[in-house]
Amino acid sequence: MLRLEIVTPDQKIYSEDVDSVVIPGIEGEFGVLPQHVPLMTQLVPGELRVLKGVEEIRLAVGGGFVEISSDKVAVLTDMAIKESDIDESDAEEGVRRAEAAMLSGKMSDEEHATVKASLQKSLAQIRVKRRRV
């Protein structure tokens, strides 16, 4: 078994033993099984999939970091929302607001980065929610 812990600045979102995890990493999606080689990498906004027996749990995650050891995966992220908790209309509104802000063109580099991150998180939520539709 593999212990998965997903933590945001607000709370511990998930902490259970699982069979495997598929993570959206900086160099692409990758899977983690028990006895994985130790690794630390950057997490990008996208879909994180957890396999536990026959159950698949899907979460939209934001940016952050992942630390992997032979028996544990620690995900530190600024957003982690289970598929069932995603409000698609809120995510679509987030995309519209971010796109409108980016089109205005009146932003500092820091504001642009913040809006871009918000856009990526909203898009990740929409992709996770719509995958089964």
C-alpha cells in the first residue's frame, strides 16, 4: 500500500492508504505505485487520480509540490477539490473573469501571473468535472 496525503494551506484534504496515484507533474502526468523511487517534483494544475481497490477518486489540483518515498506520497497544493465538490458554473465564471482581466492588458507581471494561475485552476476543475460527461 501507498499512503497518500493531500494538504492545502487550509486543511488536510485526503489521508488514506491507496493502490496508486496519477499526478499532473511539471514534465507531464506520471503514475506512482508502492516502492516508487524517491522523488520531489512540481505539481501543475490538473487532474489527480487516486486508485483504491476498484474505486477511482478524481480531484482538481492547483500548483504545488509532490514528495514521493517508497511508501508515501505527500501533495502540497494551493487547491484540491474532489470531483463531486466542483461547481462547474463557478469554474466557468472563474474562466470568464480571468480571460476578461487578461484581455484588459492593464496588469503588472505579478497580477498577470496571479490571473493566469486562477485561470489554470478553473480550467482544471472544468476538465475534471466534464471528463465523465
